[in-house]
Amino acid sequence: QAVLTNATLIKAIESLSDWRTFGIYLGIPANTLETIAKDHPGDSRRCKDAIVEAWLHTNPSATWKDVMEAVGKLPDVAIAQSIKNVSPDQDLEPSTIYELLHTISDWYLLGTHLRIPDTKLDQIKQECPWSIHECLLKILQFWLRNGSNISWSSLGEAMAKM
């Protein structure tokens, strides 16, 4: 199952102009959408952030499949395609992954779940003994360059084991 977070979904819908319609397709109640519009008048970016937060708060087990179903209902095909292009089914980018994982504190365990050899993990530990984020970035770089099963699904599975 692909990892779905506020950051990845917000990135996916940044080109969306009709955030209310998308919110309706996500199943967000009309009164919630009205409250969001009143709280952030004229600020489309903050309204999109708020619908993502509201949706993920009420649907903590939401998946990219759910997002794609809502996207499929959008009348603007170009916008729908641009959102699909950010879907985790696409190639993984280190910056996106790093953003998703910035709260991971046990980078070594994640590296183990990503099947990074212990010798490499020990080497990384020696290179950056005081920086969790630097170690995390190094294991992700190694995984992206050398991993055999590089996908959002495998990253999600590794994170689920934590």
C-alpha cells in the first residue's frame, strides 16, 4: 500500500484551481468546505492544505487509490493528469521521500527494513554519528541507487514495520 501523507497529496493538487469540487469528490461535507473558505478567503493554497488535512484526519487509512478515484471525477482532464503524475506510482524522487520521512528517528531500523546491508548501515553510522537526518538521507540515497525493489509500496511496507 502506497504511503499517503499531507505533503504528497498537497504537492499533487498544487495545480488544482477548483479545490471545492475536489473536496466534494473526496467526500468532505459542504459545511466543512464552507468553513475552510471562510477561514482562508481568497487563499487557494491554504484552502487546499485545509481540505487535505480535513480529509486525511477523517480518513486516516486513505490511499492513493482513493485520491485517484476523486481525480477521475474531475472535469478538467489536464489537471487530473497532472495530479496522477505526482501519484506514487511514478518514479521515486529523493526529495519527496526525504520530505515524507522527516519524522523517522530510527534510521538504522528503516535501513534494515529496506534491506540495506549491515556493513553499509554501520559505515553510514560512522560517517554521521550525530545527525539522524543526514543518516536518513544517506540510506535513502543508497537504497535509490542500489535497491532491487524501489517503489512507493516497498517504502510503505518498510515504514509499516517500524
